[in-house]
Amino acid sequence: MKKTFLYIAAFVLCLGFTSCEDMLDTESLSTDNKDYLCSNPTDARKMVNHVYSFFCEDTYTSRMSTNWMQNTDVEVGFVKKAQSQEATRRGIWALNTSQFNDIKNCWDNSLKAIDFANQCIEGIEASAMYNDGNKDMKQLRGEAYCLRAYWYWLMCNFWGDVPFATTSSSKDDMHNDGRVDKNLIYTHCIQDLINVEEDMQWASDVTVEYMNRDFALGFIVKLAMFRAGYSMQPDGTMARCAQTSEEYTVTYKDENGNEQTAASADDYYKVAKAYAMKLISLRDRALNGNFKEIFDNEINGCNPGNGDVLYEVAFVPNSGGDIGWCHGLSVVGGSRGSGTTYTNLMPSYACSFDPQDQRLPVTCVNYRWLYDNKQGACDAKGVQPAKWCRLDLSVTSVESKGTGINWPVLRYADVLLLLAEADNEINGGPTALSKQMLKRVRERAFINANNKADMVDGYIAALTSYDDFKKAIMKERAWEFGGENIRKFDLIRWNNYGNAIADAIEWIRAAAMNFCQLNIVNGEFIYDKKKEIEPINVANRLYYNYKNGRLEFQNNYFTYCDKSESPYNTAETLSDDNIKTTGATFDGLKYVNFIEALISVSDTDPETKEKYGTQIVVDENGNEKEEPIKKGIMAEELIYSWVGLTEGVLLKGTEDLTPIRSKNAPYVFPIPTDRVMSSNGKLNNDGYGIRNK
């Protein structure tokens, strides 16, 4: 089914508003209106649906949920040197954020959603039907609390410490507040959800397109892990919360039903464990053995209430949703509209999978659709996030933007892996419980593998230390959630951003140097034709035949092919323009550059256009001869796509990247200048590692 959340139209009819501007003016409701509109389930549903409607804005669909969630070691939007300085999404990708209008719109939209959630909470809690115990009113109240918590989680991820309000704005209190410690906000939201989750209904009763009890329990787990983790502090350092006063404390019941309090950062691992265990005990479910089906369900409906997804944002065709337009497998043109992803996946990430992992072909592909029945090959910088493709839509009359494809916010596998992680933290090493949670996720991944026992049981049995298990969890979350855009803030709460980027760049550099026969000499990549190419389990090029408009790859990411040997020495490139203009069938083996193309080799300086000169070399017969000097140049995008982190360290690509590992990623956005100026001194952009204020 597809729950048609036509929130905006429904709400306009409900209130008699005459314009969208009126509708979004959250201060326009009087107390009487609010109390009346929240007095019964029918009208309260319209009120709460309006909070959901903020997901339909560009600020969420193509900004905060998708295209502001890179650059990491998984999702990436490659940028060149000049682009890394732009006051656009590219500056955000490069961790070099500058003020621009989209940031202001997202800030405003988030606060409006929160304020409207507060109105719903106040109105529902004041209603007679809620106080008489009406189950639908309790569910709606729970949704409002969940929505408020989710929007605050997003704001804290992007802006760090933000203003915090639990009452709606009014003419007497417009909430012109200063920043509040994000950890206090997490604490408050966790306690809210602990207090309301038992009043909520299960996803199987209300669908995964409404926030539900399954989601509330799972989101407590996620919030608790963020409360336990690292974040940017006002002084620009990364730290875990050191506060333990009452306002930083929650009261909860552990997995044995005993009342506990959590105050320290470490205590919140126990909160995460308790509520993950509660969800498992009350509503456990098997993971869908067909990984692709999770995302197919989102393309043409929604996931079942007892399945992998606990909550997904609901969209309908032509009315919302940018998945398949600016995020997902690119479709240049076709019968169901067009859309080109702004998000690609790192080639090092694609090569990190095991070939038998069923998640790989669902997550990463090296082609895009040019038309309904024609594909074009993508190079190493164009690995596509393949979980969603607009050509799979069952409807044919769909606009390019507003595909109606749903967006996953929290999956059950996320909760299982968070439980495994929390248990490892609590016990200082993996236990039978943490290993069982990891096993459940890996069993699905390798359900069809020939060596399943080795990839699951053998792999997990070898994880005996705290560090080994934590690293395994970090990797598993990458493989499970690639393209779902949760990696950025995972890296932040782990304080592992610099390490992850350094690892990815070093891997790419080593593989490309091997294929291009390069050594690092005096800080430069120098070509050495005598250097033997090692046949490592990585593709230098991807070879394919082009048949009936589609690519039939002859090797995968893990298969090196010697381009000097037959048939690879006769392979040719095939451009998208060739395919588009001729429409013919192209015979013969084709290739697209993969890892070897990330460092280009030439005898000419690309900037000065001058030759590097010559050198005397000795051939195999002992004879001296003169040959041109060739040097390698690392792809510009690998140097500048994380410039906020790599600046001053990564210049040519040959440098030691150790300094990056301990450097704090400047991920915090500046608060919009207009909002700082109108705050009467309550807000500023001092600290937080903000680069461009």
C-alpha cells in the first residue's frame, strides 16, 4: 500500500487557510483553534499530518535526508578545487560549508516542524479524549513526540548545539533562545520517548508510514547511542558528554524490568541495550532474505509492518519525494522521467564488499540508464547508489521530481547492529549477545554464499577483542546501509571521520599506483615501467560487452585484467554520446576505466603544458637509451572532496596522511546570518570548528 499523505492539502482544507504562507505560519493558530483541532482523533490526525508535511519540502527531501549527508568513506559527491570553495552543496560535501540560502531554509523548516509538533502535543494532552485514555489520541501524541525528537536529532547533527523548546511559540514567547547543549536535548528526547512508547501502536497496526511503537523503541536506541558518542563541542574539539547533573539524566527500566538511571555517557549504552532488547522481546522479526525487496517495496508501496523498516517517510508520485531524482540510480531520460544522482559511492567502498555479499549488487553498480533500455558505463567516480531506480516505478505518469518513492529512516538491522555495538561497549569486548546480533545481519547478507559458514560463523568467531569487534561493526554498518546516508553521523559519533577518509584515500592511492606502475620519489608520483603490476583482487578497468542496449560486464570489482593481453588489448571505450546519437549495437569488448584512472600518467605537466624531460634508462640487454620522464597526477577530486579535513595535508596525494587521522572534521553548519542578527545576541557562530561563518 501507499499511504497518501497529502498533508498540505488536507491541512489547508481543515483550517481554511488561503495560502501556503499562511499554512506555514505556525504562530497563526490561536489557543482555541489548537484545542479544537486536537480534540478528537480525526482532527488531531490532520494536525499531526501537517508535521509530517515538512518532510515534503525540498529542505528535507533533497537536502537534509540525502544530499547533505556526504562526503564520507561511503557516500560521496566528488568536487574539484574551485567547487570546494562554493557556497553550495559542493562546499558542504567538501566539509567547507559557507552560508547560502538553502541553509537558512533548512533551519527555518526544522524549527517550524518542531513548533508545530509542540502545538500538537499541547493540544492533544489538553483534550478530554486523550485524558480519557483514547488509544488513537495516545498514538497521535506519541507520533508528535517522535517527530519532535527526530527533527531535533537532525538539527543537532547539522548545527551542533541548537535552541531547544518544548512549548509552542506564541506572541508572548517567540522562543528567541540561545544554543542548548545537544546532549541535554538528546537526554530530554530520550526521556520523552521512554514515557510515550507504551501508549503507541505497533507498525503492523498503523503502517511503517506513520511513526509507531517499533520506531519509538528503535529511535530510543539510536538517540542513546548518539548521547553516548562524540560530537563537536563549542571549543571545536570532539568529546563525549561529561555532564551528569539531573537534567542530563533519564530514568528507565533495564532489560530485566529493573528501574535504572542513566547519567554518564557510558550509561547510555545501557539505555540503548535495554530498549533494543525490549523491541526484540516484544516485536522480533526475521530479516527479509531478499535484500533488494526492502527497497523495491519503497519504490512501489511501503514495507510491511513486521518487516525490516520500522519507519519510512511516505511519498506519493508527483506529490513528494526526490529519491530516484537526485538520489538513487541515475536515469538520464525515459518513460518515467529523469533524475541524476548527486550522491555516488566511493570506489574503495565498492571494492570492500565480499563478492558473495548479496548487498553489493543491490547497493553499487557502474552504469546508469540513458533511456528505458539503454545503459551507459560509469567510471570509478561514478559508482551509483542502486537501491532505488525510478524505472522500477509501476506508474508511468510521474514527473521527474516528486517520484513518490519512500525513504527509510530506521531499519531493524540498524537496531540489531546498534545493540551489538552497545553490548561491546558495556562489556569491553564481544559477548554471545553482541555476536548473535551481528550474525543475524551477516546471515542475510550471505544467505546464498557458497562459503556461508566461513563468512558468517567463521568471521564472527575470529572477533575476540573489543577493538576487532568495534571495527567489524563499523564495516558492517557501511555494507548494510550504503546509500541510505547514515554514515556521516556514524563517523562523527565514533570520532572516526579522519581515520575513515585517510583509509579510503590510502587504499585508492596504493591500488592506483600499482596499476599505473608508480613510485613516490621526492614527493612525486614517478612512472617506472619496470615496476611489476601485482594482480591484486581489484579491477583496474571494468570490461563489458554491449548487447541489446545493456552492459554485460566480463569482470567485477575484484578481478584484475591485464590490458596488454588478449582480448583486453583490443577493448575500446564507448561513450554515452555514441550510444545516444547512433542507437546502434556496438560489437567487440568495451571497457571503462576504474581504479587506474584515479591517477593519470603523462610526460607533460597538465598546468604548464611543458614536457617533464628525459632520462637515461638501461634496457633488458644492458643498453642505455633515452626515454621521457612520466609522472602521475592524482585526480583533483580525491584531493579536494574533503578539503575541510585534508587542507594543508593533502596537496599532491603523495603525502603522509597521518595528520588527517587526528584532525576534527568541521561538519557543523553556521547558523544562518539573518537568524543570528535577529536573535538580539542570543545566537552566534563562535567556535564549533565552523570554517565559513
